[in-house]
Amino acid sequence: MVMFWVSLLAISILLYVLLDGVDLGVGLLFGLASGETRRRAMLSAVAPIWDGNETWLVVTAVILWGAFPIVYANLLSAFYLPLIVMLLGLILRGVAFEFRYKTQRLRWIWDLSFAGGSLIATFIQGMTVGALVEGLQFTNGEYSGGAVGWLTPFAVLCGIGLCLGYALLGACWLVRKCEGKVRDVARRQIPVLAVGVLAFLVVVFAYALAENLPILDRWIDRPYLFVFPAIGAISAAVLAFSILNHNDYLPFHMVALIFVSAFGTLALSFWPYMIPSVITVEQAAAPQSSLVFMFWGCGLIVFPLMLVYTVVSYSVFRGKVRTTGGYEHH
Amino acid sequence: MDMTALLLSRIQFAFTITFHIIFPSFTIGLAAWLAVLEALRLATGRPVYRVIFDFWLKIFGVAFGMGVVSGIVMAFQFGTNWSELAKMSGPIQGPLLMYETFWAFMLEASFFGVLIFGRSRVPPWFYLFSTAMVALGTTFSAFFIMVNNSWMQVPTGYVMENGVFVPNDWTRILFNSVVWSRFPHMLLAAYLTGAFCVAATGAWYMLRKIYHAESRIMLRMGLGLAAVLMPVQLFFGHLNGIYVNTYQPSKMAAIEGRWNDEKPGSEVLFAWPDVENRRNRFAITLPPPFGSLIDSDSLTAGETGLNSIPPENWPPVAIPFFAFRIMVGCGLLMLGLAWLGSYLSYRHRLAYNRPLLWATFLSFPLPFVAIITGWFTAEVGRQPWVVYGVLRTADAMTPFLTAQQATISLVIFCAVYAFIFLFGTFYIYRLIRTGPDRKPFPHLAVPNRPMSLAGEELIEEPNHLVAGE
């Protein structure tokens, strides 16, 4: 039963990162784009999906609370300020989707809140993971790192890294969904971002070696973990190849694969801990009576239905968004 | 333990949840109203029901979107500010919130898509079915939230193990008798909110002499529904009083402004509770046994006063005392309005009675005020406990939260909420002012973007998401 809920948690987090990573990434690139036509096309590429994507964040939160309450309580309270700022960033960018079309004069406010909210949310998500990898300060199973205990150079580095990663994911999505100028710009951005992500990974690895992070021990214990970086490396190679060939569809799948392998790498190097070297999955699990109650009422049927719903809503909006016509009437 | 951080955390929770409850209480009622309209259209074939349906669907979309956005914050606040509660009651409250999220996601999100997109793609009976499913989804949400809150009011079905509430009887948690007076009370409150907003909109159009057919239906149905539901609501309110009296004597004593044990009890109608001197000033009191009659359905029952409860277990007396009276006052006003309006409407005289139309138009804040003050009575009255009688609010807070952190978060919450929700409310106002569109409904919006339903009024149309061939 614990394994069941760990799997659902992993699926939800992975889905959140992949799906919301796309529209957060587009939000980041949106900040760089100029011109109303391009901005509109970029928004069109993610407008039908962003809200559903964010739902997975809530799903993650409630699975964490219901199935692993100790982790929920410890992590959310330890990351107090960053989490609240991230939520408000997500709210700001969420309403910007609609509100920017309701005003001409004040549109810059909503554009700013869209790009800024995306940046804040992405950076904080990356920073949080970085702080977890490096290890938070705990005393007797309780967070004792203070108000900004998560703020370390490594965490900041990870925040920047995730910004690059989401932007890469967003650029691949734009190549896949758009045509014309937007696609061409995004296509030029991909190599830059991909190199950035690669450089980031090298720096992280060097840092982990230099600082001798406890997480490295897992890698020496379990050499089979290297299968994930291997998948990532192959995907990166295919990504480079597909960019050179001007393929619109392959890059997105490859970057998604890189994210999956990065996620798998992280998850398996955490295992069996949920908060590295502090709380294990078994220790964090809610009592059996809670897990069983959720299994019958939520996990068994409703969760698969939610997955089906996600697939269906994506297939409704498959194909390129039409960016020609209709934009020039002011 | 930082007492300032505790106070700020409580204010923050109160602020965010008060803002949040406004939108669900509106949409639960509206969803049911949409289902009724669609059923009427199918049964009678009258196009006017379709016009009204499309109009309220747009308002539903904006309010629903605001409810979702403000609800995300709630899923995190238990962990950020109340980590001790989250740890201890997680095995019970976590699963209940999970049910709420999962079921709402499944029913509301998917069938809401049909509502927006599917008019021309699905058979009429399925469209009606989808409307009903959205209404059912919002009702499920309300149910699990009420189960969750009722467990905090009257904890049951658990054993304590290592300082954690371990559920050992989910049927007792779900079918707690308290749930079955509180859940209908909330559901009826949401229906009444919908009814009064619809009636007020109808009255507004009638005063402005526009949308004659639509406004007549809105007025008649809104007031008629309220006229039937209001007495039922008062009855469930009374049942709630009985549970409070049985399980939460300190809350009841505060609501009633009762200082001394009385047998049988008197009933304080109005007063100024003077906590320092433990007495009421300027009290208007009904003599015994009215208090016992109201609180215990008995002519002779003894009623507990605050003096026989240790002061450290008192709630802040004034808030439940006044909030309760405001709620009841709103309820009585709504009852009078609904009955008088329905009577005049039955005699075909309502359209000429401008004072009553004005009163109906201006009545739309009443249900919201009643819901918020009702929740204040329930939640502040539960203090100083977060889980009544078992866990104190002060012991539930994140132990290392500082006043500085709490101040920063509260300030940015207030700023962002005020900014965004005032905008949203303004858009709802603009939609209602403009009124129904008798042209066919444009299929601009998409299932995942409820707020885009307001798109008809765009300065420019967004031209989003035309999926390719």
C-alpha cells in the first residue's frame, strides 16, 4: 500500500514537472518575446492546457498530506516563504491569461505578471529541489534551519538550472505547436538553452563531487542508476540531431525524456528517503487505515480516470495552433 | 512559540478562507440552478431558458475560476502555517481533502468541458446529464469539506498513537451525526446564495426595464426557491444549535452571551458582552424558559454558562456572539423578502412594486454576509481549540514560524488577493450589468479556462486555441 501511494506521488510530481514545465517555460520565453502577434501565438500554444497542468500540483499536495503527512508538514513549513511566494506567482500568471485581453492600456501589467510569475515559480521549484538534494538542517526529525535555511549557492544554482530546463521544454513545445516566426525563434533558442542545461548539469556534478554530498554514496552503492543518465545522454544526442534536421516533433519528446531521466535519477538517489537522510518513505507513510481508505475511494479508479481525462484534453488540442488571421484587428 | 506569529497565522487563514468561501458558495448554488434551467428547457422547449442558461454559465465560469485559484492556496496552508496539525491530523484530514480534490477534479473538470464545448456535439440528454454532474461535483466538494470541518468540531472515529490521530472507523467520521446537520446547512446556504443573486439580477433588469422575459423568470424562480428553502434552512440552523449545545458548551455559552448556569435558561436577544466583568451590558433578554426551549428543545433543561468553564477554554466571546446575530438577522430579512416577493409575484404585482424590487436588488450581499458570519460563529466559537477539546490552536502552529515570516506572507497575500479578486469581481459585475445575450452562444472558451467565458466582452478577442487540422 505504501508502494502504491509512492508510485502515485511520483507520477503526479513527474506529470506536474513535465506539463506545467511546458507552460512555465513558455512564460519565461514570453518575457523575452516582443510584439503582440508573437506573444499571442505563444499564449495560444499553452492557453488550453495550463490550468489542467497546475491541478497536478494540488494533486501532489493532497497525496503528500494524505499519504505522507510528516513530509507534507515538514517540507511545507521549512519552505514557508518560498512556497507562499511561488503560489502567489502561480496565481498571478494564471489570471494574466485572461485579464491581459480585457485591457489595452494596462496590458503590460498582466504581461509582466505572466512572465514574472512564471520566473518566480520556476526558480523556487528548482531551488527547493536543490536545497533538498543538499540536505536541510534537521534536529530530532524537525526542521531547524531557520527562515532562510534553504538559501544556499547550490540551491540558487538549481533554481537557475530549472529555469533553463523549463525554458528548453517550453521552446520545444513552441516548435511543436507553432508556425512561422515563433517557431523559428524557438528553434534558435533550443541549442542555446540545451547547452545551458548541459553546463548546469556539469557544474552540479562537479559541485556534488567537491562538496561530497551524501547523495553521491547512493551512486557508488547502486551502479545500475547510471542507466538514467545514459538515457538522458542518448536523448540529448537525438535532440541535437533532430534540431539539425528541422524536425518539429522530436525535440519535445527528447527533452521530455531528459526530464524523465533526471527525475528518475533524483528519485532513485533519494530512495528510501523522502527527505534525504532524515525521513524514509516507510517512516513518513500514514497509518494503514488512511492509505486503504484513500486506495478504494481515490487511488484505484479516480486517479486512472484523471489520467484518461488529461490524455483526452491534450488530444483535443493536438496539432499546430493556427496563428494566421484574426490577430490584426485592433 | 511566537504569539505574534500565531495571531498573524490565524488572521491569514481567516482572510484567505473567507475570500475563498465567497466563490464556492456562489458556484454550488449556480451549478444547481443551471441544472434546473437545462431540465426546464428540455421539458418545455422554451428558448428563454437557454438564454438564461448561457448567461449564468458565463458568470459561473468566472466565479468557478476564482474559486479554483483561491482554493489552491488552501491545500498548502495547512502545511506551511499549521505543521503540527498537519502532522497529527494528516491521517484523517489528508484523505478527506484528497477525496475532495480527486472527485472534484473528475466530475467538475471533465463535465464542465462538456458544458462549454459540447452543446452541439452531444445529445441533449447527455448535456443535461453533464450539467447535473457538475452540480454533483460541487456538492461532493462541499460534502468532504464539511466532513473535514465537522471532524475538527466533533472529533470521532480515531485513536491516539504516538501523538497522531489514527483513524479506526471511517464510517463514524463520514457519517458523524454532526455532518448531517452541518452539510445540509451549508448546501442550503449555497442554494440560497444562488437564489438571491439570480433574483437580485432579475430585479435589477426589471428596474431598468430591460430583458423583460428573462428578468421575470429570474425573479420568480429565485424568490420562489428562497421562499421554500428559507424555512428549511432555519430548521437546519436550529439542528446546528442543538449539536453545538450538546458537544461544544463553550461555543454555545459565547453565542448566547450566557455567563451563569441557568435551569431553565433565559435567552439574550441583544447585548454588549463585557468579558472583563463577566456580564452583559444593555441586555434585552427573554425570560426562562426561552433559552432552554431554543437551545435544548426543552422547557426545563439546564444550560451551561461561561462561568463554569475555565477562562482559558473560552472563545473570544464577542465574535461568535455578534456574528451569530448578524447571520440570523440576514436570514430573517431574506425570509421576509422571499415570502413577500413571492406573494406579490403570485398576485402579479411584483413588477409594479418598485420599493420591493429595489430591496430585492440590494439583497444580494445578504446570503454572503450570512455565510461568512455563520462560519465565523463556527470557527471562532471553536477556539481556543483547532480540534475541539483535543488540540489547541496554539499547539497546532508550525513551531519555528516567526512573526517576521508570518507578516511578510500575510502582507503579500492581502495585496495579491485584493488586486486580483477585485478585478474578478469587477468582471462578474460587468457581465451581469450587460445582461444575457440572445444570440447563440459563441464557443470561444475551453474546458480548462473557465474564466475565458467572460470573453464575450473582450476589448479584442484573444483568438486562442483554434486547433489545427
